[in-house]
Amino acid sequence: MTITSDDKNIPSSPTSNGPVKNGPTPTPPPSPSSVVSPSEPETPPSPPRLFANIFGLPDTLKTLSSLGVAKCKVNPAQGILMGWQAMAYLAFAALFSFIVMASVSADLSPGLGRFLMWIVFPGTALVAVIIFGANLVTGDYMTSAISLMSRQVKWREVLYEWGITHSGHWIAGVVLGWMIIIGAAQLSGLGPLFANFLINVGETKVITLTWDQLFWRGIFANWMVCMSVWGAFRTQEVISKILLISFPLGTFFATGFEHTIVNHWVLAAAIWQGADYTWGEAMWNNLVPVTLGNIIGATFFMGMVYWYTGGMQSWLSPEKWKQPHGSYKDLARAFKDTISLMFVFTALMPAAIGAILLFGVEPALGIQPGTNNPNWIEPAISIGWFVGLSLIVKWAFWPRKPWYKIPAT
């Protein structure tokens, strides 16, 4: 038989005597279980419990959380110096505001004096802190607390950061108070009106006001301070930052609420000027309740409110956050961590050293108000206490190896 060229291209079947015809392979019929009825709609995903993207809050929360992480990683010298700078700006602003208030209240009206304080205080205070680049611990009561809530840092890192920055504030408050009042004799040179005004302010804060009054005034003061900090990070325009910082900050200062870091300078300067209270009384009677109120105003009334509203952002790894939002287990953990941190910090910093000075050092040395209360012994002891405790927290309780990379700020 003759085989043509076309027959050569046709494969032969191993089970048949003739050629196999080319054609499509038959497809097996689908199983009944794989057939989807067109009348059955797909089940939609369950909606999230929280609407996390409202007002762009998650972006601001992540920015402030990363900023809080970076602040927790500064070395002790950096922390003290940045705290010193912030205290210096607040001291200059408070000094000028008191001069304006004393002059205008005596010659015109107290209302006009407070209005002018509302105008002049913010520019040299928190506007300079944020735009120039310094660190104010009362703002960190919100930013670092957000880092803790977001699980980017651990409580001991925040405790160190608060402590070392607080140390810089106290050193600057005492030293600048002496430099302005004793070294430069600034208020004495202006006349008794200004010196008496500063003394009256200090004695009102330490002797007249009660713990509960100072506590509530501390909440409102730092609530407004953190409004200013939050507003500054909601915009990139410098003019907008200045305005958003100035309005709440001026309101707190002109109203007369209590801010622990402003009081560092005010109480120290009043002692150098001759106020009728001691360093231990200043710590125990004023800074303890005001610090507690400041932390609550920042951490809970600002930080936790926005952290919850923004979806309880929870950090998982670099560039990765829990989506779409955190859980109520995260909220319970955040409450536990922040409340514990608040009480530990207040007990270790102003309360402990205040008790040591008031009930230990002053009776032992015979220190009395109005006589030998302007001394350097108690400020030196308190400085050593603040710095020493911060270093102990850093060197004894921190993990030896960082467990994450510092996020970009």
C-alpha cells in the first residue's frame, strides 16, 4: 500500500489498527457540588465595628505614635537638653506675660491684662517648642501614650522618656529662675509691683489652692496644651500651625489653669524672689496634683479619645498596622498600661521627692519658709533624684537589644 505525505502526519493509536482522528478532548461534566446557582447571592463581608478613617485620624495617629517612639529612643543628654530648651521657652513667655499682666492690671483692668496674656504667651512658648524643635513632656503625655496604646513602645520606655525630659525641665526651671531673679535681678529692677506679683502667683499655687482644685485645673490645662500639639500635626503650613497652637494655649494660660512645667519655673522663681514656702511644699502641695491632672488631660481626654475614634490603631511591624481597626481587647490593654504608667510616674517623680524634701530633708536641716528656703541643697537633691531614676529605668529595665526599628517621623 502506498502511504501519502498526509498519512505520515496522522499518529497511530496503540490500541487500534487505523489512524486516530484529530479533535478536541472531551471535557468531563462538572460535579453537582461545583455548580453555583445563579439565584444565590454571595455573602457580603461583615462591616467593621468602627469607622476608622473618619477625618483622616489614622494618619495623624500614626505620625504622633512614630514621633513618640523616636522621643523614647533619645539618649539621656539629648533628653535633658531638649527638656531644658522647652522649659526656657516657657519661662521667657511666662516672665513677659506676668510683666504685661502686672502692668495692665494695675493701670487699666485685669480683664485686659488677661487678654494680652492670651496674645503674648503662645508665641514664645509652645509655638517655639514645636517649630524650633524642643521637647515638652506634657505634650509627650499624649504622643508617647499614643505610642504605648498602639504597641509601638513598652511602658518602661515611656517612663524613661517622661522622666529624663522632666529632669531637663526641672533643671532649667531652677537654674533659669535663679539667673533671672537673682543673677539679673530682673523683677527687682522693675520695681516692687512685678516682684510682688510673682510672689503672689507662687504662694497662691502652693498655699491657697487645694489638691482637688489643682488636680482639676491640671486636667484642663494640659487638655488645651495637647489640643495645640494635635492641631500642629494636622497641617503642614507654618501659619496654620501657629494659629492652631496659639488659640488653645493662650486660653489655658490666660484662664489660670495649672501646668506642671510652667510651674517648674514659676514656683522656683518665686522662691528665689522670697515667697513664703519651701521647695518641698512646692513639690508636694502643687506639682503632685498638677502632674496627675496633666497626665489625665493629655493621655485620656486627648490621646485615648482620638486613638479610639481613629480605630484603635495597633502597630504590628514596620509599615504594617492592624486593619481595619483594633479590638476592644486592645482598648482594655491600653487602659491598663496608661493608668499604671500614670500612677507609677507620679509616685516616683514629684510625689516621692516631694515627700523626701518636705518630711525628711527640711525638718533635718531646719529649713523654714521665709528664712532659708531659697537654698541650693534641695534643688540639687531633686535633680539627682529625677536624673538618677530615669537612668535606672533605662539601664535596668530596658531590653538589651531594640526589638524594632525606629519608624520614620
